[in-house]
Amino acid sequence: RSQVSVVALEPNLPSLAAAQALFSALDVEVHAHPTSFTSLLQEPDPLATIAQLANVTGLHSGNVLLTGLHCCGGLTDCILELARRMSCQFMVCACCFCSHPSIVPDPSWGSRMKNRERETCQKIAETNAAKGDIQEKAMSTICLARLLHFRDGFTQECSNADLSQIDTTVIS
């Protein structure tokens, strides 16, 4: 059996079952829970909550990778905020740039822009009518603003730490 253990958090039960089946087929231990990343933001110690869900001892930020696939709008921001609070690595595939604005932690990357600029950029990133260069630039702008917000928040919390290892590469 693999030494990797997965904690799958997904409120959609069919998606959760699919994740369980996939990891089981790969012989990876999976702990599936019908909850979301947004609920973890309410926890005072999200890392301890994850360890409790997985029934794991000795969990630390160095062996946690938060991942999010098809993270609609504000869900991307929630995962980045959790990664920042937990000081762990992350991989997020952002999409649907206008979805779930109510779950975006405050302050967010959007505070770097005026509301009208942010909303316009989100609409261009998400619309099918703006395919090509302009859509890609809007998507990259949002992703970069998110990563800069993440880095700046992390920098404020760890002002004395060596931050040279933070990789702010944007792949869109």
C-alpha cells in the first residue's frame, strides 16, 4: 500500500464516491468526508481538523498538499487562504471566475483593484465571447493577483522567514 494518504473533502456525494473509487484503485488510503474547504476556514486550526478527519497523528504542514480541481471562483480563494494559514503547499486549478463571490475571504486579491475593474476582468476571463489573447490575459491577471495576495499575506505573517522558496508561477 502507498505511503500517501488522501483526505477528500467534497460536499457533492457522487463526486466524493468517484474520488474514493479512484484512490482505492490506485491503492492509496483515502478518508472521504462530505464537507468543503469553506467549512475548514471556520476552524481555528484547520490542520488539526484535517488530521482528525484522517485519523492521522504527526500531521504537519510539510507533508500536506492542498489540491483543488475545478475550483469555481471563490473556492480558489478559500483554498489559497487555507494553504496560507496552514503554511503548506497547494495546487489549484481555477475556473469560473465569477462564481461563489460570497465565500471569498476578506481581504482578498480583489482589493488590489477597483470593484469595476475586478468585475470586468472576471467577466472577460469567464466569457466564451472573449476567446484568445484578451481572455488569457484576464485569466492570468486574476491568477497572478491571487498569488501576489497569497505571497503578501504569507510575507506579513512570516516577515523574518526565508521566502525565497515561494514559487509564484502562473500556468493558465
